Amino acid sequence: MPLFQEIDLNSYSGGQIRAVAPDSVAAEMALRPGDELLTLNDSPVEDVIDVQFYAAEETVTLTVRREGALHTFTAQRAYNQPLGLEFAHPTFDTDIRRCNNLCEFCFVLQMAPRFRRTLYIKDDDYRYSFLFGHYVTLTNLSEHDWWRIETMRLSPLYVSVHVTDTEERRRYLRNKNAPDILQQIGWLGERGIAVHTQIVVTPEINDGAWLERSIEDLAELWPTVQTVSVVPVGLTKQHKYKMRTHTPQQAAVILDYVESMQSRFLEQLGCRFVYPTDEWYLVTNRTVPPLEAYDGQELHENGLGMVRYFLDEWEEVQKEIGDWRLETGVKSQVSSLQSLTLVTGTLFAPILRETAVQFTTLTGTQITVQEIINEQLGGTITTAGLLMGQDVLEQLKAAELGELILLPRVMFDHPNRIALDDISPQDIANQLQTAVILADTMGDVWDALLGNSQVVYQPID
């Protein structure tokens, strides 16, 4: 039963169709790219969640706007037959919900000027939480939003808690109207909605007793709360307040505490429940835990377990290289390529250097790791995903480059394959007059060495 009974279809903004899959319900209806979906089974659609929810029926009726005119299509949906629509944007009513908080550590508020417009949008959209795992604060939800979460069983959601005490959380978010987060999570739990949470820890603000209390409070809500990711605060050189990042000594104290809590929760709950992100281990120069320490949780987007995945994948690649040598009989250098350059941020560089030495020994190709200092955002921003293309260009121009440059794929995590400053891999290849490949793992490096990379950006004069 839709919440909204009547709408004016002539003024209603629906979802613009970008592609129609073959052999789908939409293809049978002869829908086209450019059509605008307005209703599905008489319910207005405001995002792809509505589309998935209302398309579950055997009989599917769609109202679309095509070249200004309204059209209605009806079809019978075979078992497991997809609707087959791809939309220009996942949300139709607005591009993305804005955040109503003013957190001092907010990355958007710390952005340097003159970058693309989307980098200055403070998003806090529960729909992106459900669809893509974005962490949200739950401070801007309407009655309609809560109704949808309950009715459509939008689970799991990813929630930025930071601190569980209501007054302290209001100060931390700089939002005097922020609701009681424990009550909100409790409400979700009563309706079968699971939650993954995060706490961004800032020295002398929400660490110490506040951190301990927050973890204990969230553990009381297990299994509604599935995980607590403990994340160190990140600050750019544009930061205007008095916050600061952790020293290695402070990071070690927090890491020791979280690991001690993991042991307790493993005994009490059967899982570790609270998880430090990779950065704590890298900052303190400690070995990341084995795969089983993550209890099967896949929270890579939050910086959790990515290093372990990289190292375990490298173990598999070493075996693959050995098998390849046995099969081909090649005992000398694997490839005609004499040298490669791997690019990364300062945080991951030590691990990548160790791996590169091993790779060189196994293949005979010299691997050089170039760690890029993030000059535009500041040296405290150390991750590869936030590198700027201009910093890469300027620092590689001063370096001795290999015959092929491998850039971190995460640096270009945008539909148009551009970095935060709109520079593309092709731009870098052209300016450095060296071929460029995007890589995530050492398996990608091995593929590049064998000439098996699917996309190579060749320099253009």
C-alpha cells in the first residue's frame, strides 16, 4: 500500500532510463533509453529501491513519460525475469539528500577550493546507505523515510554513530537537534533492520571513556548492531578547527583497547564485533590480522581488511607465477618489460615496497614504488584513494620512470574515471609519455607484465 495515493503525473519527476537489458520485462514493453519512469503498479517511484520493491509482482504495469506524453505498459513477469532497467541516477526525487550536521572533521568542509562541484556536497542519504554501504547519521529522516525503511525492510543500514551519549553526539555533530541514536537503532532492531556502525575517533574528543562507553552501548544492541568500525579521524591542511590526528603512540593505545575488546566479544557474542580499520595497524607499524579476524565481514569501503585482502591475494599470485614458470618452462625474466613503476599513497607505500621486492625476485622485472605526497590536501592525507592527479604528475615528472606506470584504481573511483581534480589516466599517460594501467592488486601487476591488462592508456602526442 503506497504512502502517497495521488500525484500529478504531469509535474512528477521520475527516473530517467539510461539502458534497457535484452530479454527483460522492459525490453518486452519496448521501453527506450530516455523514457522517464513515473509509476510502477500504480505506486510513484522516487528511487531504484521503489523500482525493486514494486516490481516483485507477477504483473507489472509501468507509467512512463516519453517526449512529453504519458504511456502505460503492462506485462507478465516470468519467474526470476529481471525488469531490466538501468537509470541515469539511483534517486529520482533529488540527486542525493544533504547532511544537516556540521562536523568539524567533515571532509567536505575541509576540501580545498576550485575542485568539481560534487566534492562540496555534504551527503547523508539513507538510500545510499542501503544501496551502496554509505555511512549516514540518521539525523535528517522524515516520517516517510522511516515508513519506507520499515515497509521495504531496508537492511542492513550503515550508521555513523561516533559517540552514543546524545548530548555529546550533538556537540560532535554540531547539531543540537540530533536524535538519540540508541533509540533510533533500537527502533530499527524491533523491525528486523540490521545495522553496521562506525565511530570516527578524534583525540581528546570522543576517545578514552567516550569510546569505551560507545562500544559497550552498541554491544548491548547486538545482534541488531552487527559491527562497529573504529576509524581514525582524517584532517586536510584546510582544517580550520583545533582537531588533530593521532600520534603513533595514541593510535597504539586505541588499537590495544579495541583488540582487547575483540577477545571479550568473541567469547561473549561469538564474533569480534568491533573492528579497527587498517590505518591503525599501518600507523603503528603492526602486522594486520589474518582473514579470520574479520569474521567474514566485508567492509572494505570503510578501510577494513583491505590490506589483508591484498596480502592474501599476493600469496595466490606467487603460486600462480610459480605454476606459470612450470607450464612454460621459462626460467629467466618473465617479460620483455625491464621495469615498472607502481604509484601509491604514503600510508601503504611500506607494504607495497616489500611486495615489489618479492615480485622483482620472482619475475626479473624491476619494480619501483613511487609514494606520492598529497600536497593539495596536505601530508596528513595519506591514502591512495584521495591522491590528486596533479600531485602524481608533478612528482612522477621528477622521478625515473619504468616502461609502464600502474596507478591505484581507487584513485579514479568515479564513473568518468577521473581523479578528485578531474585528471584522467589518459591525461597522465599523455603528459608523462608513458603507458598507464589501473591496478588494485598484485594480480593486476602480473597481468600487466604478461600483457593481459584489459585497458591500457597509451600516450598520445
